[in-house]
Amino acid sequence: MYCLSEMKGRNKMPGTLYLCATPIGNLEDMTMRCIRILKEADLIAAEDTRNSIKLLNHFDIKTPMTSYHEYNKAGKGRKLVERLKAGENIALITDAGTPGISDPGEDLVRMCREEGIPVTAIPGAAACIAALTISGLPTGRFAFEAFLPADKKERGTVLKEMENETRTMVVYEAPHRLARTLKLLEEALGNRRISICRELTKKHEEVFSTTFEEAVSYYERQEPRGECVIVIQGKSREELKADSRARWEEMSVEEHMEYYTGAGMDKKDAMKQVAKDRGVGKREIYQALL
């Protein structure tokens, strides 16, 4: 048998995790709803409390704050989940922008979903969206790549995947690594159109619409300043088709056929696919195989 107070504790509804977007530069981009939620929450979990206290002081927010970042996310995440399960409401903020995008907020959201804890977003600034919309490059379809991996092998894999991406791509980079990253991207993707957006929403916001080649040359002479977002033109479908055709033309017709039959395709379907790959009629493939 449980006493009444114990029963209430056991039946208590969980609190809510609020993902609160904060300004990426200009404090006027703070939404009224975000200010209200931060004031009403039982606790604020911040990526860097020393940085976030300036924001909270500016808006006269007195809510208690704790740290939640990449290096304590496992242990602290479990503690936050327990507090949420106990009925507390927690607001999650990052240093700038929207939590959960390229930061450990993603892990906390997953933990909450697994525990049945409500999670909701308080929308606002996001550097990737701001840069994409002012870049001058297509915005209908895009791929967010965040920061390229530090590990050389993993970075090579990501760059290889980006090589044939047809969507506009968005990459984050710190100023001291910008020149090196631009060179890596040019080597992997070729001389694409790009826009380098820096100091977004701040007084000296800049959008540098250029190409990889020109940007590499420019930053050999000019030291970059401020956090940067690189927006990259995707490969056109025409380029993809041309690259694919060039690949097949390096093979003999027999090797091309073996590529498909070796994968389990029957001879008739393989012949049809080879003809399509090479942009010729099926009869021409048939004649070549005689």
C-alpha cells in the first residue's frame, strides 16, 4: 500500500523540454515567446553558462541555470531526464542559434523521446537557414553538413558523399580553419559557385559570393574573421549524367555487361541497362557483344 503523497509522486506527469533558439548575433532576434519560456522554466540547461548569463541578464531572466555540453552530455543528460520525469520544465539553449542542430541537444532530445517526455521547439535564429536564404544559391532543396569531421578518414568519406550531391550544401567553419577547408572542398568538389556568409545578423555581416578558386586565392591574402557559413552549389543533373557516361565509356561493353550480370541481373535486362547507361540503342550493344 502507498500513502497519498507517494501515489501522487508516482502518477506525476513529466515536464517538458523546450528547445529555445537564441540570437546568433543580434539580440533583437530574441523572440518574446522565448523570453517568456526561459523565465517560466524551472531550469535552463546551457552549453556555456558563462556565455549564456550575459543573455539572461540582458533580458532580466532569473531562472536557475546548469551546464549541458559535449563533454558532460551523458551524465548530465541522465540527470536532466530524471528532473523532467519528476515534473520539472527545462529550457535548453546553445551558445547561439537553435539547440539540437550540430550540438549535443540532439542526444538529450533522443533520451527524452525514449522516456516519453514531451519535447517542443521555440523557433528562432539558425545560422544555416539565415546563410542559405541570403546566399543567392538555390534554396528549394539543401543538405546541411555542419562542420566537416576532424578525423581525416571520416572527412574523406563525407567529401566523397558531397561530390555528387545535387542539393545546395551548407557547411560551418571557424575563421582559423576557413582557408584550409576551402582548399579541401575545392579539391573534392571542383570549382563550384559558393557564398561565404560571416558575422550573420551583426553590424559587419558579409556575404562573399564567389567560387572556390577565387575564395582560396582571396583568403591567402586576407585573414578571415568571424564564424563562417559556406553555402555550396550542388552538382547539376546534367553533370551527373555526363560523369556517369564518362565512367561507363572507360569500360568495354563486355566489362559493362559483367558489372550488371555479376550483380545478379539477367542478360536481357543487363543489356537494356548498358544501352541506357551509354546512351545508345540496345541493338548496338547486341552487335558489340557478337
